[in-house]
Amino acid sequence: MSNTFTTISPIDDTTYVERPYPRWDDIQVRLDKARIAQRDWQKAPLAKRKALCSKAIDAFVAKRNEIAEEICWQMGRPIRSAVEEVHGMEERAHAMINLAEQGLAPIILEKKTGFDRWIQHEPVGVVLVLAPWNYPYLTAINAVLPAILAGNSVILKHSAQTPLCAERLHEAFHAGGLPGDVFQYLHLTHDDTKTVIKDNRINHIAFTGSVPGGKMVEKAASGRFIGVGLELGGKDPAYIRDDADLPKAVDSTMDGAFANSGQSCCAIERIYVHEAIYDKFVKQAVGWVKKLRLGRPDDPETTLGPVVRAGAADFVRLQTREAIKQGAVPHIAKDDFPLNKTGSPYLAPQLLTEVNHTMRVMTEESFGPLIGIQKVSSDEEAIKLMNDSDYGLTAAIFTRDIDTGIELGQQLDTGTFFINRCDYLDPELAWTGVKNSGHGCTLSILGFESFTRPKSFHIKTEF
């Protein structure tokens, strides 16, 4: 096996980054340093941890333009929207810093004669964060920042598609004054990643990625009795009720389906529309999609960039061909997007109707610019279809009747439920999934629990 790896840019199929893999001896040194650093870091007052993390985020944001360009070239997001991830991370990070006091506060129990009792949050130790390429900073910071705030040390292993993201975060935390070995990164092979997971110096694993990747992590950690947080895939649904604000529902769901070329775990991948407004919805949705501009993501006019690699694009093309063969109707002509070619990561968007759940396009994660729209005749039918999935990350209902919408939301098997919006993470709400979307929780005050363990104090004061 080569001791180096390369990142091939989807923009022009050239090598954008080349990095060496560390030797195992070097990895051992990093693990030891992380464990030693954590022992001192957990003694630092929370106020100091918060202040240093704030400085790190400010240092990161100061290089927003360079970072946005690197995102564009590493994974293909249009430059006009790449900088939004920097702003989004800034918002999310400062929200978690503000929540840390509450999320890490000890639980003081009711006074009992002769006793003081409380439960405090102890850091777990060394946290291994395994981050993906699709939102390389937003997904990483969900785990990195609360873990550090809680008094842990962190080792970040980023996707080989976005290695500069790990390096930029390390640079920012160093600039913010964080002690050197509290946050480190490692570029690892798959085999070395498994070995590190099994190492007893690692005390918690936070993984974001595919279901097969999550299974690998769970298998490697099996028998270690440590925490494993898994944020996996999605096949997120939206239901458009007959009383929805149609233009707003179209705009929100289409943006939720095609933003980042559909490469989001919480992208809208299937839509159910009440038969009373179905035809109008489809007509407006097709018009919305046709306005997208597929092109090089370093072109400021581009609104739809390539997917991450040609193989991912061809998988979506295969799903589309299969669905059409089974009776689905495509509404976007290939000629409207001339860059679209088999074997290329430049993939035209597609909207399919006459779809059903016998088709993979409605049941299997696509992770690309493809949406299926199915007609339904009732709320009951919509809820049944929305729940007919191996995934459960987010779900959305568009309606003017908020009370009924909430009642329907109570029936959905999902980690996050939206009304009249979709494809959004509120850092003050818990980010979690059910079924094959994983387990564990990040964000909100509950997110700190993943990176701490409870320690009970039972003090007899009268003796």
C-alpha cells in the first residue's frame, strides 16, 4: 500500500492535495500525547475553555475566503455557497459555546438532612472524531467543539476527500491558544482507523458517514464498552398538505433537495403531495429545477456543482434509469444541462413523478441531485409512506394548520420534525436519528452528554 494519498478535485479531475500517511510509531506518539494533554485540560476552568474556543473560531472565520475556495476544490460545492459553511460553522460553534455552561452544569439534588448530593459531568478522555466530506466543517464541529469544551482531548480523522479541513481546524485552535496536544488530526488509512478505534487510549468515537461505515466503526469498537455516536444516512421525506403555501413549499423543498447537489444526510429525497395540489406543485417544482445552472463550482454563476466523484454520479444515474424503466416519468431533459455525461461527476438534476416504493429511488439513499414526487390522497397515506423507510433523520410537513401538523409529526419515526421548513440544523436542538440513521446525539445541551460520563457525589456531612 502507498504511504501517501491524493485528493482528486471533482472540478477538473486533477490532484488537489497530496499527503503522507503517518507511520504507526507516529500514531502511537499522537495517542500518548492526547491522553497526557487531556489530564491537564480537564482541570482548566470552563470559562477558560470557552474563551480559547471562541478565539479559535474567530481565527478560523478570519480565513473564510481561503477556506471557501478549498471547500470548492476539494468536494465541488459552488464557490458562491461554500462561504456559507464558514458562516454556519461560526453560528453553530458560538451557540455551543453559549450552551456549555448549561450542558455541563452539575445536577444538584434536593437537600437531604445530613447529606450533600450531586451529579457532575466528567470528560470521557480522548475522543476520536471521524468526519465526512459533504459538509466537512459543520459535521466535524458538531463533535469536536463540545468534546473540547467538556474537557476532553480530540483526535480528528477527516475524509481523504477533504484533508485540508482537519488541517485548517488544527491551525485555528492553535491560533486560539488551545494547548498543543488537546486537538490533533491524523490522516489515516482504513486499516489504521480500525486499529486506532480498538486502541484503549481512545475513550469515545463520533462518526458521521454511511451506514456501512457505521457498521465498520461499531464492529471495530465491539467489546470495548466505550461510547460510539453514529450519524449516518437519510432518505428524508416531505409531505405537502392541500392547505400548504404552495410557492413557499416548492422553494423550500427544492432547495432542500438540490442544495450541495443533494449531498446532505438531511436532504429532501422524497416528496409526497396531496392530490388536490399535486399537478400545481409538480409544475412549479419543475420550473424551479430548470433554473439551476450546472457548471464548474469555481464559477460564481454556478448554482449546481458536480457531485464528489464520477462513481457517485453514475450511481444516481443508475437509480434514475431503473426508476424510469419501472414506470417513473422524468421531467428534466438532459439537453437542458449539457455538462451531464456518463462517467463525469457533473450530473444533471432530475425530478421524477409516477414513482412508488417498489423503486430504489424512493427507498435507497441517493445522495445526489434527484427527487421523486409521489401523489397521495390523505394524511394517513402520507404518514404511512413517510415512515416506510430504513432511515429516520428528519421529516417535514408543509401546512397552514400548525396544530394538525404537530399531531401528524408525533406519528413520524424521525429524529427531527419540521413544519414549513427542511434541511436545517438548529444548534439549540438535539441532532439525532432513529433506525439506520444512527444513534447518539450532538448539538443542544443534550449533545454534551455524549462526551461526558456522570459521576455521583454522595457526601455524608453529619457523623
